[in-house]
Amino acid sequence: MKKLKKIIILFIVTILISACQQEDTPIATDIKTDLTMGYTTEPEGLDPHRTAAASTFAVTNNIYDTLVGVKSNWEIEPRLAEEWVISDDGMEITFSLRDDVYFHNGRKMVSKDVEYSFNRLKDAESPRARDYENIVKIEILNDYEIKFTTANLDVDLLQSFAYPWAAVVPEEAESNLKTQPVGTGAFTLKEWLPQQHLILEKNENYYGNEINLTTVKLILIPDATSMMAGFQVGDLDIIPLTGDQVTMVEGNENYQVLSEPMNAVQIMSLNTNNQYLSNEKVRQAMAMAINKDEVIEASMFGYGAKIGSHLPPTSPDYYDANNIIEYNPDKAKELLEEAGYKDGFTIDMSLPKNYQLHVDAGQVIADQLSRIGIDVNIQIVEWGTWLSEVYGAKNFDSTVVGHTGRLDSYAFLSRYRSDSQDYISLTCGEIDQLLENAIKELDENKRKEIYKEIQIILANKLPAIYLQTPHTMFALQKDVGGMEIFPIDIYDFKEVYFIE
């Protein structure tokens, strides 16, 4: 009997020890938490207030945070601000800040940091200063409330707080923000080796939901072929995708393709100081000679949408103006003859070398225009040269380029104001008052009608020839979830995860 009791006791002890061991032993898992993504353009520093480069904001959106954000469906959502109140006259907006937000240096964020950040965003060294000049007063109400007052009514004011350059930064870190960013975002900067890679690390003190990823490694690979090779062997989890590469991954059960129309327009801009291009009939003839379907097929392998004016189909204010000037090369020749150019003429086209999308589109357009007697002399130039000579000095006849990343229609269309400093040479004075009316119109439906009228004017007068809205595309490994495409140029990794 004593022997039996010993056996029973020994058995119970063995079970208890085994149970304790099972409880203390972590369960093995194969779920990854380290994401690797390829990117093509080096960030122009990591200070969000001192650059206009989209390549910077794609990264800094994860390091810094803004008062409000934008969802993939264009909806504005709370971020550093829990809520906001806009005055009845639309001239004031008051934000109530979260009280649980800390900078990466461990200091709590308060209203004074917001005030400092927007004064810095508005100063002379900021490339975005003009966008915020309408804000004439910033008032701290208490540590977690701050009020902005504008000089003029701007019905789209709230959206201006959602852009990644409207980030909140701590004053004490200002001198080193370009290479040592200090924000409140979901990730901190672990390492940046210029021209090689950049590593983001999970912010353990983030105020939002739990971050799924431990690190995000962004590897600079300018060559699309090399990037696809790295993706196919599994070294990269996500890569940006060009139209000609879609067939390499589409239909493969090991990959996913994420594709959405960009919040962007691709245009052929025309310098109307040129004697030929100053003629409205000539511009209309050129538009009629351009087969946009062929342009989209050649530049984006069909992943694009035709446009007839300067708003993308993704915009809530978009009006389909494609039928105003339709493809008709025979009618184009008649218009050229009416304009006095029966035998045609020659113009130059400056194309930015770094953007294959625009180079490919320009080459197709040149071929199409040659069929109605317009010879196009293509000049492929470096991006820096394009910025200085075309955008800056306005030393060009024609060019193909994209305009992207704004949430409000006014920002897209205001480049056509008669007082615009943009490179668009033919401004449309008749839309000045329409733009003024739009930005002050509180009724959304009435505002939409104003923007429709502006789009129709642009589609007829053609200060530029409107080509397409291309798609943004990514290839993802099959185990990646949570990646989204946004209407502004950002990556957002805080919701990305690996599928079990």
C-alpha cells in the first residue's frame, strides 16, 4: 500500500512539473515581424518641414505624426488630435490633442509643440510656407487645446493638416532632424545608410494600436529589374510595381498585386509663349491627334484612366471631360490648316530621364503628332535639369510630367490662376473668380458645380493636354497583409502584418 502511495505521489509531481514547464516555455511560431521593402528614390533628408520630395514623405509618415490623417478612402481621421471644432464662419479651427503622446526622446507632446511646428512650417526656409500663409494666428488655449485662425475662408483647411509635411516635431531636436528624426510616430529610425538602406524600428511607446512589425527595412534599388529579381527570390516582401512587370507576378499564387488609381494627373504641358502653341486651334488639334489609349498602353501597360481635364477620377470633384476633345486625327489636320499651319511645324519636348512613365508617354505622343505634320524634337534631360530649366526658368516648348498628391481640388487647379507662379504658361484669368468662389463655398454641392465649370474651361482651352491618371501598384508576397494605397504619397506600415 505504501509503495502504491509513493507511485501515485510521484506521478502527480511529474504531471505538475510537466505543466509548469509547458506554461513557461514559449510557443514556437513562424510568423515574421521583420518586413523588407524595395524603394527606388533616396529620401531628401528626413526633416518634413524642409523638403518637398515625395521620397522623403513616404518614409517620414511612419516616424512623425500629424494632427489628423487620411484613410485610403479619403476620409479624414483623428491622429494626434482627438477631435476638432470649426467655427460657424469657417475661419477658426480648434484641435483637442491626445494627452498620451510622447516624442521618441521620451518627452510628452503638448500644444506648444504644435505651435512651434506650424510656425516652422510657415517660415521662409519651408518649401510649403505658401500653403499655410492663410493661417495668421496660432493660439495655445491650454496644454492640450490649440486654435488656428485664417485670414480668409478656406473650406478645405482641415485637409491641410493631414499632409505628412504638417508633422509635429520637438523644438529641442530641430538642428538634427534631417538625419536624426524625432517624432511621435509608430516607428523610430534605427539606421540610415544613404544610397543603401534605411531601417525603421517599432516604437514601443506609441500611443496608437499595437504595431505588428518589429522592423521595416527599406532597401534602395533604383533598377526595376534587380528589384523584381530580389522579390522573386523572396529577399523583398513588398516592391513598387511598374506596368510592364505586372504579368510577372499576376496570377501567381505566391504573390499579391495591389493596384489603385493614383491621386494624380499626367499632362503634356505646353509653353504658350511659343508662337505655335499660343494658338488655341493648334492646341486642340494636338489633343485630337493624341490617342490616349495608346499612351496608357505604352507607358502603363493599360493601367491608367483617360482624363480630359486637371483632376483625377479619384477626386470627389472629378468631372468626366473626355468627350469635349476626342481623338480625331482627320479633324486635327483640318484645325491645323484653319490655324494657318497646313504644312505643320516643329517643337521641342523636354522629358525627365528619371521618370520612365513620362518618357514612354512622350515618345508615343511625338509619333502620333508626326502623323498630322507636327515634328517633335525629343530632349531627354536629368531631373535636376528639368526642375531648373522647365519648371523654374520655363525654358521649354512642351513636356510630359505628373502632378500628384493633394486632397483638395483647389490645390490641383490653382496653378491655372492668372497670378500663379507655376510653370504653366497659359493661365486662365476667367477661372480666377471661380476658384475664389470655390474656396469660400461652404455648400459641398455648389462647390462641386464650380469645380465642374473650371474643368470644362480647361478641357476646351487646353493650357495643357490632359493624358491619364496612372495606377499605383505594389507586388506583395502572399503572407503580407494590411498594406494600403493612400491618396497622398505615403507608406504606412503601422497596420501591416504577416499572415499566419
